[in-house]
Amino acid sequence: MTRQQLFAVCFFAGLLVLLYQIAVIFSPFVRPVLWAVILAHVTFPLHTKLTAVLKGRETVSAGLLTLAIMAIVVVPVGLLITLLIQEAGSAYNAVNGWVQSGGVKRLPQAIELLPFGGYLKDLIARLVASPGDFESFLLEGSKTVSGFAVGQLAGLAKDAFMLVVNFLVIMVTLFFFFKDGVRLYQGLYRVVPLEEIHKERIFTRLDQTIRAVVKGIVITAIAQGLLAGLAYAVLDVPVPVFLMAVTIVLAPLPFGGTALVWGPVTLYLFWTGPMWKGIAMFAWGAGVVTTVDSVLRPMLIGQGAKLPVLFLFFSILGGLGAYGLIGLFLGPILLAILLTAVQIYSEEYLSKPPPPSATFKSTE
């Protein structure tokens, strides 16, 4: 081995060690930084317009926009957490009042009002045959569910230090992305070891996918939650704000989605209220809330990201399992980059004509 080769080996070995150590140091902040990347990318046009209004003062624009986003996020989240704690605790009281008023004993008659209720009546009747055990089961179950919700939210409060740290990381990173975003983007674009035309295609696809996924997931979930929450409030369902928040959180899920909330609410209204309330909730949930998801989300994501529906489904589901909530965004983004890379490879290496085969002339 020559001296130059030995130097190259040692250099790259040291570089790998440094990269590993930097990865260990930065690993606790990967998710907050990813959230900042998504927020900055989506809101950067606002920064550009605000900078123009402020006559090119990028730092002032970045600071004002960061403070605005902080206010928009902190105030609603704080109010929502407070309402969730209050209403999650009162859910147990609602179930307890229903049981104490004789709701369990009226359950077999109420179940007949449901579609195909006759098939369930015998099972419910057997359960109610020992009302003490069944009532205890309902009370303990509702207490466990409400206790879990309160416990999770209380856990956030107990772990407030890391919550504040992560939020500050997002805000500080967001400020510098606004302030130096163009230069950071140009630096990253320059060091990517690809031809210019390929880099342009990948970065363009990345931009389209991020915008489409954010619009598709966030706008659809909020629209579904608000529509479902309107029905909860009009039909006088207990803890409507809590149910609306849960509906928004569950809306992006590939399985069930909003039906995991409005479905049980429909059964509850059939049992406890006039039949028309249950029918109205089912019709609104299946006909309006679910239709919004099937129409709005594919329109926003499909047209913008141009991803196959099957692969999009698995990328959302797998991203959710691997990375948590941010995986809903990260999964389709990684899929879009992969598909673009495969397309480039196909065009560069698979579409070229094969070399001409050798021909042999027979000699006499």
C-alpha cells in the first residue's frame, strides 16, 4: 500500500468515526428537526413575501414568522390539552350516570333498535342476566379508558422539560431555516453527487411530495374532525371536544380512521337517545365525513405527489409504525424519492439499446 492510499484509508476511517459520533449527538433531535423542515418548507413562501414587504430584511422576517407560528401552535395546543384533560375525566362520570340510571337493564330493549339487533339481543341478555358483574365491567372499562387518556396527558405534563426542549429545537431550527434556508438548500443541492438534470428531478419531486402530503393529511384530517365535531355538538353527544380531537388524530389512519370514533358514537345514540339521532349520526359519518376523506385526500396527495395508491397506502402505514406521527409525512416522501431514483436508473441504464451482437461470417 502506497503512502497516498494509506492516507486515504485513514482519512475515510476518521471521517466515518466523526460521522457516527455526530449522528449519536444529533439523534435526540432528529424528529424535531424533521418537523422544522416540513414546517419551513410549507411556510417558506410566506417568508419570501414578508421579506419583500420588509425590504429584504430576512432576519426580521424570519423572527416575526417564527413567533407567529409559535403563537399559532402553542395557544391552540395548550387549550386543547386542557379541554382533553377535563373531558376525558368527565367521560367516566357520563358512563357511571348511565349505569346508575338503569341503562344496563334497558340494554336488551335498546339493542333491538339497531340494524340486525335481534342477533345481539341474546348475547346482551346473557350479560345483563348478571347485571352486577356487567355494570362493574363497564365502569372499570370506562375508568381505564379515561384514566389512560388523562395519564397520557399528565405524562406529557410531567415530561414537560423534554417537551419544551423539543419545541424550542423546532422553533430555533425553523428560524434558521427561514433566515438561511436558501443558502442551505443551495449547499445541499451542490454536494449531491448526481448530474444536474437528475438532481433537479429529485428535488422537484421532493418539493411536490412534501406539499401534497401536508395538504392532503392535515387539511383532510381537520376537515373531517370539524365536520364530525359539528355532528357531536348538534346531537348533544357527551364530551364533543374530546371526541372531535380524537377524530382529527385518528383521521389519517389507513384502517378505520374517523369511523373508529363516529361508529361507537352512533351506537351510543341508538342506545340512549331517539332513534333519529343514531340514524343522523350514521348518515353524516358515512355519507359526509368518510366521503371527505375518500375525495379530498386522494385529490390533494394523488395529484400533487403522483404516487401509486397501493404504495402510498403502505408508505403511510409503515411510516406511522416506524416513526410515529411524523411517519405519516416521512413515509410518502421517502417513497417519492425512491420512485424517482428508480425512474432515473431505468431511463439511464435500462432504456439504452443493447450492444450489437457479434456476427460471424462463414468462411468457405
